[in-house]
Amino acid sequence: MSAALSGCGPVSNALVNNGAFQKLLTAAEPLNHALIGTRGLAREYRDGDVDRTFRVNGFSTPSNSRYQTLAASGFAGYRLLVDGAVERRGAFDLHALYAMPQQTQITRHDCVEGWSAIGKWSGVRLADVLDAVMPRGDARYAVFHCMDDDGQGHSYYESLDLHQARHPQALLALRLNDAPLDPDHGAPVRLRVPTQLGYKSAKWIARVELVGSFANIAAGQGGYWEDQGYEWYAGI
């Protein structure tokens, strides 16, 4: 498995395949989802708490030509596609995203590997982007399709249900620590979900697809790492 494919980074294959580890990941999922849902807020920190050198784990950037071409142009040709079960399909360039109301949060990123880092994230509330495209009544999940892959034809993806997606701290991040996102940290747009483990905060997002079910996407478990045994909710 490629180290590039994670919001925070992978753990070892031995741990991924360890039955006790998988049991621990999955045991708390229903309770976490019930208790946090859209109500609980992740702690927000002060500016002085920020890790100014925010840790990068795994490979820094996708190596495919599509991403490299976008990066070379300063992401001038980038469009965030938002489609699927929506009334109005959206294609947002960076100018359009920056023109929307911006939110800043100083929150902690918790990796499944056991490390944490505090970052100052700014961007667009995911709920505002969803409002712009008007989800249909049959939409239940937002699926985030990313521009990185494992070199074996499997692209990284993640998902949230629409309650999670409308959490007041769920952010499409454009900036980190008062600077535009750099490629290592997920430029031009990454998901930031501080109430869940880092692998939910997908980097390098190309498309948000609203669906009634993710059963037919990849291996059907709602995310790249979930397809390999990680829990889907991953609440902290």
C-alpha cells in the first residue's frame, strides 16, 4: 500500500492485518457516531498552540500527470466538481471558493498512528458548498474523490454522511497556518474533519459526489482505508 494514501498516513501492514486492532477500531463506531453526530465540537486552540511546521506523513504529492500539470499552473485550471444526487451540479474554481464565506479553526489532527498536530485551517464550510448544489432527497452521503492513487489503479476516496458533512467544523480547507495549502498538505483543496481520525481528512480533492449509497464505489466500505478494514466513522 502506498504511504501517500491517507489523511495522516498508513500504519504498518502488520497492524492493518491484526485482528485485535481491527476489533478496537470497529467496537466504538456506533457509540461515537451516536454521541458526536453533528452536536459535538472538536476543541479549538489558541494561535500560540499552532504547530507552525505541520507534520507531513507519507509521500508529499501525487505523482500523476494530471495533478502535476495543475500544480505547475498554480491550480489555475482546477475545478472542484460537486455532482451526483444534486439539483444543481457545481464546478468551483479557487476564485469561487475563496469568494464564499471563509471559516478559520485551530484544531488538532489526530492520526491513527498515534501522533497529533495542531493546525490553523481556513476555508469554506462544507455545508455551504452543499447548500449551493442543493442535495436531492435521495442523497445520504458525500463521497470525496481524490487525485492520488496507490500506483495499482486504486484512487483514494473518503465519505461522510450528510449529517457529518454539515457539521459546523467540517471544512474544505484552502489554507494552513495563514498560507495557501501547499502540495504536501493537500493543495488545492482538502477535507478537514476535526471530530474524526486523520484518514477521514482526505487530501487533493477533485470531486464531491452525493450518493444514496457507497456500496458500489470501490470495495463498498466508504473509503480507501475502510475498504481494507478500518472503521468508517472513526470518531475521536
